[in-house]
Amino acid sequence: MFAAACVTLSAAGHAMASGDTIPLWALLAGWAAVTAVVAPLAGRERSLPGIATAMAAGQLGLHALFSTGQWCAGAAGGQGAGRGEQLMAFAGRLLCNAHLTPMTPGRAEHVIRQAGIDPAAVIGTSSSAGGAMAPGGHAMTGAMGYTLPMLCGHLVAAVIAGWLLRRGEVALWRLVRLSAQGARTLAGTPGWRMVLAAVRVLALVAGVLAERLGAVRARRAAERPVRPRAVALRHSVVRRGPPLSAAAV
């Protein structure tokens, strides 16, 4: 639950700051990474520097992961859109009435194939691939680069979130200690001991009474007379024939 809340808040802030959506696989990968990191750290009280350091590292890691996911999704969408635009433009040049015919990437590819031309040759994969790699690599470098304002923002957010988590953790552990101390104090008082003894006696009496009632019911069931079952024929077959004298005649 903690990992899901962290990833959800980080993804919401990243999406609002970047103005773009984050792919689902990046969210799942971030949740798995946060779970793998925080699971061994659970069960003990942590200090403010440790919490703030973990928060800062987690924010930078999720930022890199979400930026990578957005870049991959944008690169795939950009290549698909460029291919469709090139196909539709070439198909429009093949048709005289291109402005009168609604054109889609699928219809454009069909028109090009009907003309006996390979769509891959129209796009020019060798030339376009080199051109797409250069801006893509530059965009990837820019997305992964950590600028000073971004580092300061993440540092401030990590300190504030770490302080809030630390205060909540202190309150929770104080409540746990007070509850344990109160339970020990209550268990040591004579009145509480008398209450526990009375509960044990009542439980013992209830168990004995239930056992005796069960034995009485079993004895009554055994002593109850059993009614004899009536023997009745449900089906009968008459196989008697005519008298012998009548048969002889």
C-alpha cells in the first residue's frame, strides 16, 4: 500500500510537470522497485536523515524511470505518425482527386500496394532511421539530464516529505509503546488479575456444562424407544391361473 501511494503521487506530479502521460509498464516497474526497497526496511523506527535520503533517491529514480517511459512512448508514437503521414502524402500524389478522397494510413498503404510499389521503399527506412535516431538520442539525453532547479525541487520535496513521514512514524511508535506499557500495567494490577481469573472460571464452568448437556442428550436419545417399522408390500404380482378342471375342459 505504501509503495502504491508513493508511485501514484510521484506519477501524478511528474505527469503534471511534464504535461504528458506515463505508460503503464513504467508505473508497474516503479511499484515493483519501491516495494523491493521498502519491504526489508519495514518493522523498525527510522531517523529523519535516513528517511529523507531514501525519499530523495526514490524521487530521482522514479523521475528517471518515468522520463524513460515517456520518451519510449513518444518515440514509438512519433515514428508511427511519421510513417502514416509519408504514406498518405505519397498516395495523395498518386491520386488525382486526393482532396476528394478521405485518406487514412491504411487506405494509403492499400493504394500504394495497388500501384505495385512497396510501402517500405516509399518511406525510405535507411534515410529516415538515421534521422530519427539523432533527435531521439538527444531527447533521451535531455530527459535523463538532472538540471539544478530539478535537483533543488526534488531535494526540497524529499526533506518535507521525510519530515512528515518522520513525525508520523514517531507518533505511531509512541502509540505502540504506550499501548504495550498500558497492557503490562493493567496486567499487573490485582483487580485485573481477579477479572482474568473470573473469566477463566466462567469459561471452565461453561465447558463443563456444555459437556454434561451433551452427555444427557446422548443418553436420552439412546433410551428413547424405537418404533417398529411396518412391513408393507409396495408392489405385488398375481400369478394365479384358472382351476385345473377348467383348463382341462
